[in-house]
Amino acid sequence: MMTKLIYLFFLAGYLFIGTAQSHHSFTAEFTAEKIIKLNGNIQEVWFRNPHVRYLLSVETSEEESETWDLRGSPVVWLARKGWTKDLVAVGDKIIVEGYPGHNGRKMLSIIKMTLSDGTILIDRAPE
């Protein structure tokens, strides 16, 4: 009986370590030193865990477009703030503010999103 208990303990520990190591920290991908604002059109929506994500097409000054990977909080956190799966859809024009990715990576950790109808969605703890 004791051998089975020890085996289960190590198995549970192994599974937990694998999960903990696969998650990344905010500072590994984003810089908190500045906040940027982007305007664009939603290309894709992933309203699922571990993080809600959107692909945003942004027009550059050279009249070309670039794609930004917007990252939000987990679904349950955003749902508590009023976000729903259908609130932001492909083709929607939005303004988004957040923390940019390191080294010029086209990634953004969402702080605030403004929809074309003026609705403001917050993905940041109150200050």
C-alpha cells in the first residue's frame, strides 16, 4: 500500500512540474516599460484558454499591413469583466492598448480594447 502511495505522489508531482514549466511569464514575452496603442481590424479570434487571443491587421505608415498577436487573460477572468466569445468578431475595427512584445515582436498584452461602437473592454487589474 505504501509503495502505491509513494508512486502516486511522484506521478502527481511529475504531472504538476510539466504543467508549471510549460507556462511562460509576462516578463519573458512583454515589456512593462511602455504602453502602445494600435488601430486595426480583427483577423482571427481564439476565445479559449490558456489565454484569449486575437490577430489584428494594422496598417503601417508605408501603406502596408502587419499582423499583431494580441494576448488577453484566461477566458474565465475576462468573462468576469463582461467579455464574451461573440463580443469581438473577425472583421471588427478596434483600438487596443497594451504592453508590446520584446525586441520588436508584433505581440501585445491587452490592457484596454475599444470597439467601434465605443464599448470599452478592460483586461487589467484596477489601479
